[in-house]
Amino acid sequence: MNLPEGKNLIGAFYPPKAVIADPNTLRTLPHREFRSGLYEVIKYGVIADARLFHFLEGRMTAVLRRDPAALAWIIPRCIAIKARVVSKDEREGGLRQILNFGHTLGHGVEAATRYRLFLHGEAIAWGMIAATLIAMATGCLGERDAGRIIRLVASVGPLPSLEECAPLSFAPFLQATRKHAEGA
């Protein structure tokens, strides 16, 4: 549940009894909503699947057209990645934290704008860009790979501007995220 203080602060987590993926339902989404979901797909390519990342680099136009063959290749990979990570770490004690790539700042962006300006995936895209730049600045990621990630995010389409967001408005939400991660 989302609150003014942040995202996912209340709720219970249970493993699903089933996962149903019907790619035809993606055709019913407005284009912006579809693009918003693609940022999460990019996340999976970055954190766990170089082949998926490469596929997206070469086939983003087909993916944006919602090409059935492209979607049929992508969807099972993303489901398998999440299932593999969650099965190894149900409570976010270690490995599962990789699923949060882009989410720390992304959730701050959403909360700071009261969940009105950005779709979830758009905020996560900004978070992935920021995390990528931080990783590059700290020497954890090379410039070439950082450029590839940022270009792939940009290839999905325009993101709402961050101009309406004062940088310090994110601070309370990032602090809350840090305290949650430390178990406080």
C-alpha cells in the first residue's frame, strides 16, 4: 500500500498460487502504461540476463510495437528471473535486493510527487539512471556499460521531467528506505 510517507510500507507478502501471463492483454494498455512496464523489463536485463539486455537493445522497436514474437521471448524470461530470485530469498535478506535496482530513488520520486506525476515504471527508470550514474561515478560500472543502460532506458521513450521535483524533496523518502533496509 502506498502512503504519503512512501511506497509499500503496509502490506503482507505471500507467494502467488499461480502466475498467469496473457500477452494479448498488453494490447489493451495505453502506450504510456506499456512503456512504463518496459522499464521493469530493462531492470531484469541489467540485473540478471545479458541476453535479454542485448535482445532489448536490438529489438526495442519491435517490443514497442508489441510484436507477439518479441513479447513471447521476453515475458517467460522475466518471470523466470523473478521466480529464481524470490525462491532463493523470500524476505529480501540478500539476493532479492537486486530486484530493487532503480527503486530506491524511484519510490522517492513517486512519493515526493504524491504519486501524481510519474507512473511507477517511469519513476523506476529515473532511479535506474541515477543508480547507473552513481555506479559509474564510484567506479563500480564502466562508462561504456553505463552508457548502454542509459541509452536502453531512453530508447523506450520520453520520461516525465524531473524539473518539478526539488532534489531535497526526495531526502525523507530515501532516509526511510535506508532505515527499512537496516531493519529500523
